Amino acid sequence: PQIGSVMVFKAIGSMRSGHVATVTNVVSDRIIKITHANWSVINGRRGQVERDVTVVDASPNNDWTQVKVWFAPIGKVGNRAYPVNGFIYADKVAAVAAAKVGAEG
């Protein structure tokens, strides 16, 4: 993960469309901070934006394919590991967009 990249969670039963989060800080090779919304229940409701939330790489091969995420109602990183598709990097998105424009014009 890199600051500014987007972490993409796989779609699962509790997240039928998946989930995305922006990486705001890389703490170590196994811990990052993210900004995302609609995760924790805060003040009795969902839909809140949470900034600088702790995420821990919980994958057996240290490859960010499973993560545990801070959950505000319990005040710590949750026990459940969520599957992750990977990260989208700004430089890759710009390269693909530039290639598309070049091919069209």
C-alpha cells in the first residue's frame, strides 16, 4: 500500500458490493491508516466518514489479501478478517487514462 492508493475490499455477504478506502498513512509493513465511510456505527448511525482508521494486514503470507479493520463501537481492531482484492494506485490510473485518450484521438 501507498499513501493515496485505494484499498478494494472483495464483495462478501455483509458487503455485497465490496468496499473501498483511501490509504492516508503507512505505519509499517503490516499496518496502515485509511479514510472510509459506512463502516462503524457512530452516534447511533452509519454513514459517517472515519479518518485515519487503523487497518492490520491479517493475511498469512503478508500480502494484504486479508485485513482487520478498526471498529469504533468496540474501540479496537475487530477480530474478523476481510478479503481484499488489492490496491489501486494513482500512477496506474493516470497511465490507463492517458493510454485510453491516446487510443481515441
